[in-house]
Amino acid sequence: MDKKTGGLIATIGTTLVCGLPGLCLCLFGGTFAFAGTIPGADIDVGGSSDPKAAMATGIAMLCFSLILIAIPAVVGFFTLRNKPEDGVIDAVPVAPYSDDEPLPPAS
């Protein structure tokens, strides 16, 4: 198994384990946050009927879902990118410095 195949498997795995639950959590967090803004809504979040509790829960779920959604993107970036080969330097060779050369005139 080469490196690209392993990176692809890791990306698909993290997408299923983190990305898909992150999207579902984003949906529910948005629903909770929206329900907290509706006046007179019948809200029950963890036994509390306070709209602020629904809003806080929804915002926390949205923040956590963004982290879960970002994980597959980061894993895919670091495992599937093209890194330069070891030992290969793309630099222009510079002549060694010599003390014997005169300094250029200052203007």
C-alpha cells in the first residue's frame, strides 16, 4: 500500500467518523439556536425551558461541529499533499565568500 492510498483511507475514515457527525451536529445546533430566538416556543433543552439555554446549547454545538468538520480537511491536506523529496533542495548555488575581494565603491 503506497502513501497516497493510506492517505485516502485516512481521509475517508475521518470523514465518516468526524465529518458526518459534525454535519449532523451543525444541523441540530442551528435548530437549537434558531429555536432559542422564537418567542413563545415550547423549548425543552435538558429539562430547562429557558430560551437562553437553547441558544447556548445551539452555539456550543455549532462550534464543536466546526471542529469536527475541519478534522477531515486537515487530515486530507497533510496526508495527500505533495511534499518535496528529502535531500532535494531547490536553491540557487551561491559562490563562497572571500575576504580577498575588494569592497565595491560606496556612493
